[in-house]
Amino acid sequence: MNPIIALLKEHNISDEKVNEVFQALTENPLMAMAVVQQLNIPAEKLQQLMALVMQNPGLIKEAVQELGLDYDKVEQAKAQLKQ
């Protein structure tokens, strides 16, 4: 299991919420942060998660694919943020 998804599951985040986080990420990365903050995961765990993603950005792609979402939408959202 992808470490990002595993961390969310470790904190009893439902499959529905996990999908919501990654769906938000594929549509609007800024909105995804708001969704993550609503999950009430302890700050130290979020910091660990962010460090993990910073060290291995490919984990986001793996998680999106594991959930059956379209990674191309993530790339499109990133491009929109850069504009």
C-alpha cells in the first residue's frame, strides 16, 4: 500500500475521505490542503507525510493510480498553479 494512503488509514480516515483528498488534489491542489486539514491528523504526522512526499514526489502519482484516478489531471492542476 502506498505510504500516503497507509498514513491516512492509520488515522482511521475512511476510504471515502481518502478518495476525496486525492480527488481534490487532481482538481485543485490548494483545495486538497484544506481537505487534509479537516481530517484532524496530528501536526507531527502531517510533517512526516510532507517530508515523505518532498523526498519522493512519485508517491503522489502512485497513490493517485492506486485509487484509480487520472494522474494527468494532477499535472494539469500543477500547470494551472504556475500560471
